[in-house]
Amino acid sequence: MFTSKHLGLALIQEPWVNNVIKGLFIADSKVIWDGRDPAPRACMMVRKSINFTILSEFLTRDCVPILVYTKGIVSAYFAKYTPCPQPEEENLVEYCRKEKIPVLIGCDANAHHTIWGGSDINLRGRNPRKTNWEGYKSTLELSLANRLSSTARNPLELDRATGELNKCLIGAFEGNCPVAKKFMEKDASWNDSLERLCVTIRRLFNKPPRVI
């Protein structure tokens, strides 16, 4: 997709496969991550034609910031057992504020998932593979034209525009992705204790092995 869609930047979280980064090394692009850590949880793919500088003082396994001309762009991962936002993200945002650098942060922050301790997860039942992408594109273009302003003159308008963009994206997806058949009711023997154990096992299974 990075090549076919002619993308310039890709902000990526959890990039590892078998404890190494795979499948991201594409001609005319660079992959940036904290090479000091054996299992980075955030990285960034940048087209070589883009002039950028890595903000190495803020670079960690969970935070990969670069400076593109006069705009800061960050790929970040928010782990469950660390403060959110983490100190490096707070320091980075403060640095950008002092230097008057606009900053864009792409992060893995699904705060509603049960693995984060959330209890209000969204109902599932849509398979993205069955989405009518042509219909999605048409619906999204129409929604953006009707609901989204071309400019945001202050932070409040930017927040409102972000909310409208989110509604447009979700609406276009739900309107063009069929709802699957209703899932079977959960077994009556299932309880909160078993759910917590299931989450713990899943988290341990997904955790990359340490390199010795």
C-alpha cells in the first residue's frame, strides 16, 4: 500500500514479526526505529525524497519522532502498564510547544479495549475484508465535502474538525461494511475471573520474546 498509494509517511506501531521488523523495507524509503531496543513497539516509514531529521533525544522503543521541515511527526505506542501519555511524549510535546513546531502524533491507543481495563468496548460484527471500498470512498468524499471545513483557524476549530473527520470515517465504513450474523450468546459459565485470565494469557502470548 505504501508504494501503490504513493504515500510519503507511515506511522506504525507493533511492527515486529518474530521479534524483528519485517516487510517494511521498500525501495526509495527508510524505516526509523530505536535500534538500541531488540523489540521496538513503534517505527516510521519515510520516503527518501522527504527531508527530515530524527529527534534522537526523544527516541525510545515506544516513541519515534522526526522533524519534517517545520512540522513534527511522531509514531508512538502507549503500553498498558506505563503512564499515558508517557514522559517522553510529554517532553516532546513541550519541546514542540516551546519551539512553536506543529506536531502530529500517530499512536496505538485503543483505550476502550478490555486489555487496557476498559469495560465499554464497541460491539463487533463487521469484517473489514468484506467492505465495499469503492462505496466507502464515494461516501467518504461526499461526507467530507458536506461536513468538513477546509481550514481550522484555532485549536478549538481543529478539535471540532477532528471530531467531524472521525464521524465521516466511521460512517463511511459502517455504511459500506456489512454486519455479520449475530454471534452466539456467551456461555453462562464464563465469568469476569476467566475473562481476566484470558486477557493475561493473550497479552503474554503477544509479547515478543526477549533476545539473550
